[in-house]
Amino acid sequence: MTDIPATYESSRERFRASANSISDRWTGCRLISHSLADSPDLTIDVISADATREKQKLLILTTGLHGIEGYVGAAVLQLFIEEYLPRLDPQTTGLLLVHPINPYGMKHRARVNKNSVDLNRNFEDDLSALKDLNPHYESLAPLLNPARPLKSPLYEKLVFLWNVLKALPKGARHIRETALMGQYRMRDGMYFGGFEPQEETQFVQRTVTNSISGYAQIVFLDIHTGYGPRWQMTLVNPPSEKMSAKETAARFGVPRVAGVNPEEFYTIHGDMVEYFRKRVQEKHPEKKIYAAAFEFGAYGDSLLQSIHSLRTTVFENCLRWRGGDASMREWMKREYDELFIPSDPQWLKKAESDARQALDGILRAEGFFKESNSYFE
């Protein structure tokens, strides 16, 4: 894959520089940099380029909603810029490229923003209505939210395993759903969706809403890492997508598709892709939209690998809130990086292949390539 950047700053520099090459073909190309209110050195950078002649199609590509996932996201974004932009028609196709939605998380190699909010649980018009969501979360507190500083890696692994064994009679799916769907009561809990809309959320809502004006067709792709099989990207459809996983796989020529539901993926509330898909459908029913997420699996999706992933997420959250032993911090830094930015060169090579396969299939089927315009004729 195009090199994964070493730092948030180097990734931002590369993304900003790409605006110059894009402006050679999209004459109205603009680079927008939104500085976070209390951290002006952290910016959400957006390349916005309207179709130069007639607004027909708009491609939206977003990265870093979960900050640390922005490193692989930035590599996919660069791959897209280098290999796929030349195949699009600037006269009829607009672009909205976002790097990253969560600059704090990318800078500090965390999923959450500065307020410990998971931004992919924050895209809701009424967050207060979700206060009672996920009622079982507190019952799994010994497993999901250790209320103490963490000790040595060996000790904590044994304690975590014991807590998993105690929770397993409720079922692995129950644990997964409770842990991952999001919750809106405990600021120090995992997958906290926030008590109020976040600055990053509001900026993206305004930016995307403004960008879709005048376009008849939209493709919205959001890049993630962490979930799914280690060696196969998963294309994740939002709940409101009417195509089944099987139909989506056939249409786009991708081997693995999942819908956001307990059977194929897991339940999410406040999901960004679903928010914009439903918003377009409700306010602009005349527009055609396909919206989905790319998920590049890291640890894997077996039961043991899923437990490993949960353990890493639990320990990282606990260290952030409760602190812990120095050896624990050092071990978890490596573990957390591997969960979202695997260091194996073969993983990166396969991720690149999967990204190409999905981009080829989606953009061709949706008529975005210049040679494929006959799809809508």
C-alpha cells in the first residue's frame, strides 16, 4: 500500500500537498482546514472540488473517524488520489475528501476524541433519547470497565480471562453487542457516544450537507480498521441499505459484505454512514446514494481473536482513565497499534489489494469511471 504515514503531522502534510495536483483537473478545488477550538494545531482537512461543468456524481471519502484508524485510512486515501482520480471525469464528478475527522485521536493514537467520545456513536439528532440504550452495560462492568489502575500484563491477562469465563454463560453475542453497540451514560466507559454533539461531528455534518447540493448521485465511503478477518476487508452496509450482503457482493464483485446488525456485524447507534444515508433519503429522495464503510480486519474474527481484541480495547480505555504499571503501558501501546495498524508487510499488501478490489467494483458499478458512463445512459 502507499506508505502508511508515521505521524499525524506527516500525513496531514501529504494530504494537503495533494490538493495542488487535484486542482490541475478540478479547477475549483479548495483546501479547507478546520482547527479544533481548544487545539488549533489539530485540524480536520478537507479537499472539496465541485464538478467543473455539470453536477452529476459526488464521491465522498472520509478517514480517521476513529483517530488511530486514520493511518491506514490515509494510505487508502492516497492510493485513491494516485490511482483512481485520473479515471474520474471532473466535468461531471465532484469530490469531498476528509483527513481525518478525529485529528486528536490520530495524533495521540486513540479511537476517541479529546472528550473520550467515540465519534461513530455521536451522529444522532437527539443523544438524550439514547440515555437508556444498552441496559446491560453496567452489569458487565467488571469485564468492560475495571475501576482500578492496571497491574502487570500477566496479572491482568489472567483477571480478564476469569471475567470472560464468568460472563460467557450469557453468550458471546451478548458480550459483543453490549461491549460494542455504544452507551450514553458512562463517560469513562468504552464506546461512549457523548452527552452532546461533538465539534468534529458538527463540522462534518455541515460540510457533507453543503457538499451534496445539486448532485443527483452520491457514493459515500468511510475507511476503518480493526474489525473482521485479518486477511479480508469487509464492506459494511448501514442498516437502511436495502441490498442484502449477497446482492452487494455480487453487484460490486467483493468477497465479504456485512450489514450493521447482530447477525452479520453488530448493532451501532450514532453511526455516521447511516446518519448521512438516512438524511439524504429523507430530505432528498430524488437523489441516489450508496454509503458504506471499509473495515480492514487486524487481529482476526475467531472467538479467541475477538476476545483478544476486546481485551486490548478494555485495557486501553482503563489505562486512559485509571492509569497503571509502566510495563502495562508499554505492552498496551504495542498491542493497540497492532489492533489498528498491523506492522506485518504482508497485511499491508493484502489491504492494498482489497482496497483496489472494492474501489474498482463500487466506482465501476456506480458509473464513476469515465469508461463506464454507459451504466446510466
